[in-house]
Amino acid sequence: QVRLVESGGGSVQAGGSLRLSCTASGFTFSRINMGWFRQPSGKEREFVAVARWGGGHLHYADSVKGRFTISRDDAKNTVYLQLNRVEPEDTAIYFCAATSRLLTIATLGRTGTYDYWGQGTQVTVSS
């Protein structure tokens, strides 16, 4: 049974930092593309970042490039999202997602691409 569990969310002031974690089980993590998405209240879920398997090619949404960093530790079956210089606009529920399919970076930015999702963790940024 595949399971993704996010942690690390919370409240932070603008300009601060936070690190999210997503620990996976039920599949061979080292051969899984791991993505982060977020969903602000009342809005659609949007792509944040992805770390591909087998070389770890990384890709970010323009809105977070230079501020957020995605990384993965295959030995721990965990993907991380480091949030730096956060802004109130970063307030959202953050979800991790997984797919084993070989896909282009553009395709990995779409919510419909992913087979498995975590339950989400809330990040609230105050000004």
C-alpha cells in the first residue's frame, strides 16, 4: 500500500524559512518522480517543484525559483522542500505527489500526472 506523509508545515513570518518533508512507503522510492504542489484557499492546486528519479533533475515553478529548494534522500524514502524568504502569497496547503512514469518536465508540472498524493500540510505566512 502506497503512502505519502507530509510534515513540517506551520506558521512563519514573511522572510522566514520552513522545511517540509514527505516520507513515502509502499514502492521503490529511488525510481519515483516526487513533486510538490500547493493549494491556496479557494484556488486550484498548482505546481511548485519536482525531483525526477535517476539523476535528480530538478524543476521549479517561476514563482518559487530562487527561494525554494527541493531535494530527496532515497536512503530515507523522503523528499524535502526548503522554503526560504517566504511571502504571504506562499500561504497554502502543500502536498507531495508521486509517479513512476517516465515523463517530460512539462508533464510533471501537471496535477493529473501523479498517481499518489499525501494528505497535505498547511503553511501560513504572516506579513
